[in-house]
Amino acid sequence: MAAQPVQTRGEKVERIRGPELAVLVKRANSVPFVEGLRMAEEKGLVIASNSRLDKALVGSDEWGSISDVFACWSGTMTAYAKPGEKLGKTVEYVDPKTEERWVFPVPVEYQKEKNAILVAEHPDYKFEVDGKNIVVNATTVDLVAKFPASDGWHPTDAKHGIPTKEGSSGERYLWRIDSRVGPVARGYDYLGLIYGRRHLVSLLDRPSYGFGVAVEKAPGGGAPKVEAVSKQLTVREESGRLIVEGTPEQIAAAARLLDQLKQK
């Protein structure tokens, strides 16, 4: 089953897509996704989709012109249930850090589907925030079937670049957890240090994490202004994985230190 669109609330938002990319928020200035979305909405910008970022990261050397954005949020919002569990009326996820409850309403047509992932692209969704409840109200929702139950290399669907067992596009490396509502993150491995290439599609990050934000822009359009902030080396553990982020020089220095410690 390929990606299938369903109209859900109101009129579909017309997308304003540009062929170029610009940095709205540098990784050094990292923001949670809600804040990144707010900033993009205020400026009338479109957050770059997973598939658009994939073209920059894997399909060309374009990533080099926006390297200070990575790792970054994409505008591709997703929701998936536990492997083998049927979709109900909603998919819900509680951010362990903030205790915010993310709710993604499931279109009737997709209820009772299992091993699938729901996808909505910015700007075709808005957030309805009530205290710690964040509801994702999307005008168009796609379903990508046969969403893999585990991490690893998988082909991707042609529209959104989401890993799926029946995809027709090039393979990408998936990170996932049991169940989640949140955006796709890209660019963990933009230097090619994790899997040798920039193929990682992360669907496990808490929306409260701080990442950069890239936006699409028209040819010759001015890039959003960003403040210069020194990037710090960060190390964290996520679902049993050790994730190290920083400048190339910082990561190289950390690698040398680890080698020295191993030799002692």
C-alpha cells in the first residue's frame, strides 16, 4: 500500500515550496520542535520535509551549505503505534522530559490498520495546545504501510522518504521506538561518521529535544537571520544508543580521547 492522502480538517493548506534550503535555527541555537514550528509560522516559512532534506544529505553535496543546521527537525510529522498493534482513534505519546502528551487523531479510513505510520507535512498541520496536551490537527494525512518493527536498513516510500518494507526508493537507516508522535529528525550523521553516509532517518527523538531547523526558500530569496552561537560538544544516551554531537573538530578530539583511554 503506497502513501494515501486523507483530508481531515478544513481546507488543505497550499504549500509554498522553494527549490533551495536555508537555515532558520542553527544546531548551536537548538530549539524544541514546538518552538521551531512557531518561528517558521511567524515568518511564513515552510520547514523542510524529510524527503527534501534527504535530497540535500544523500542525493547531493547541498548539505555542506547548511551544515550548521544538523542535526535538525524536518517538517514531516509522524505517528505510529507499537508493532502489531492496530491504530485506534488516536496515537498518543508522552514526552518523558516535559510530560507533554502528544495526540495525533487517526482518520477513520486508517483506524484498525497496523504496522503503519501516519504522515503529515508542514504546513499542512497546526498544533492545538491545552496545558500539557498537544493535538496535531492536520489537513492531509498519509498512511505508509508496512512500517518496519525494528531499527535497520530499509527501502523508503517515494513521497515522504519514510522507511517501509515495501518501499521503492533507496535504503535508509531507521531509528524508532515502540510508539511515538513527533517529527522526523535528520542529519545526525551528516559527516558520515555513523554509517559512512548521511542515511539516518530518526523517528525516536523527543519533540522537546533541541535541534536546528531548515526551511525551504525561493531562488535568490534571503536566508532568515540567525544568531552566531558557539557549538558545544554534547553526549547523550537515547534508547540504548550513545549519541555524540558537535563540530567536526570536537568530535575528532573526542574520538582521539576515547582511543587513548582504550589503550590504558
